[in-house]
Amino acid sequence: MSPLQCPTKRWLIHSKGTMNVLKACSAMQVHKLIVVSSIATNCFNPDWPRDKIKDETCWSDKEFCRQTENWYSLAKTEAEEMALEYGEKNGLHVVTFCPGLVFGPLLQHVAVNTSSKVLVYMIKGGPDTMNNKFFPIVDVRDIADALLLLYNKAGPSERYICSLDQMDLKDLLAIMKNMYPSYTYVDKMVDVDFNVGVTSEKLKNLGWKPRKLEETLADSIESYKKAGLLGVSDGEPCRLPFIYRMPPIQE
């Protein structure tokens, strides 16, 4: 098995790649680096009080990620911690950025990103049972605005959460059905104990002004239609990204 096929090794490759970029920035005397991380570096901390909104002081617990084999979150957390530590030790102005589930118009449709696959599956439906996760959402265009804002205003060794709305996927589904009632939509969804309540107040205090969720959804769906992603397929059925699937029930 190659390292890329082994999840326990893939996160090591991710960390090594981040370090290569950091060293390259130092070698080229780059003044400032914005590291795009993920909300996954904030989500998975069983010791964080359940009634307390997660802010930038909350980090995913790496040992918990190992125990649950959550290699993606482990990789992102390791890389983000490494970037901030490297910046402090080597005088590189590093800022880390943690966006939520990313929707919005597609730049291309050859390789659709995981977040968009989730929304496409919710619209078209398919054989997989979806878990009803409570998750932060953000528009890709608002991410672009936030990155420029951070480059111009953020101080060194700071991290920022970037999320607009947070809701159960069932509630998101209800909004889309109201806006576009003619689609099939997913009909198999199971509630799970997964609540990722986060705040983006730190980013908003810099001047970040995200657009409304309805605009994001409308522009996303129109983009998917234009790309031909919402039509009926004669081949394989639409499938849900693995991390949002419920495991099959064993007979």
C-alpha cells in the first residue's frame, strides 16, 4: 500500500507538505503567509463544554482524532499547529484561517469539491443515508473576501474561524425545498449527536461582512445547473461523500 492509500500515513505527508511551504517562504523572504486550514481543527474536542460556543481558542484533540480514526482532522490540526509554531520561531508572519462547509458558485466542474458534492447529493438524492450533522457554512466568495482582509489586517500568529450560518442539514434541506420545490432531494437522513457551534466574531471585528445564506444557496444551485450536475444520470447514481454517510445497517 502506498503512503497516499494509507490514512495513517497520509496525514504525515500533509504535515510535511506544509513544512515545505513554510521553509520555502522563509527562503524567499515572504513577509506574510495565510494558511487555509479547516473548521475541522476546532470541532473535535470532547473536553470542550457542550454549551459553550467554540472560538479560536478551541482546538481539536489530536489523541481523540487518532482514537476515532479521524485522519483528516488530525492532519489539519497538526499542520495548523506546526505553521503557527514555525512562524513564531522563525519570524514569519503566519495567520491561520478555518473555514466551515464551503458552498457557492463553481469555478470549474471537472473536479467538484467535497462540500459541493454534499449539496448536490442533498438536491438529487441517492442510495446513501445521510447523517444530520449540525455544521458551519460559508460562501466561497466570502472566503475570498476574508483572506484579503486577513492579509491586510491580521496580526502574526493569529487564527480565525470563518463561518456564516450554522444549522442542521435537515434545516438546510427545508430551505432549499422552499426555494426550489421541483427537485427530488435526499429522503434518507438520520439524526446524529454532532453539534459544531462556532463563532466568527473575531473575523467580523476586522470588518468581514458575509452574504445571506439564501444568496449562497441560490447561486450554488444555479451554478450546479449550468455545470450539468443536477441532471438525471444514466450511469452510476449520485453518491454522498463518505464522511456524511451513515454506515449501512447490518442484517
